[in-house]
Amino acid sequence: MKHNINTVDRLIRIVISIILAVLFFAGIVEGTLGIIFLIMSAVALVTGLFKFCFVYAIFGIKTCKDEECK
């Protein structure tokens, strides 16, 4: 699996993941919306850690340069 996310995109996803998780676990967002936030947080964290986004792959998007996408 080739990487398709650059470093900036990766850091943004991880920061958003942390923010969404904090909103859920702090009780600021509850119920169905809280669960949706938690799922979005998990997806953002996984894509950030693995440097691969399935949606980007489907549409042929790469935010990293060729030498960075190894």
C-alpha cells in the first residue's frame, strides 16, 4: 500500500482526531453526534498514522510528493 498523504495532511488529521475525541470524552458532545465524532476521530487517526486514505485512493488524489510517497 503506497502512501498518499503528506506530512501536513497527516498532522491535520491527527490533531482533528484528538479534538473530536476530547469533545466526546469531555461530555461536550453527547448522543448520536458524539458517537459520530468518535468514529470520525478513529478514521482520521488511522488514516493519519498509516499515511493512507481510501477516499484519496478511489479518486486518485495524492497530497505527497513522489519521493515522500514510498
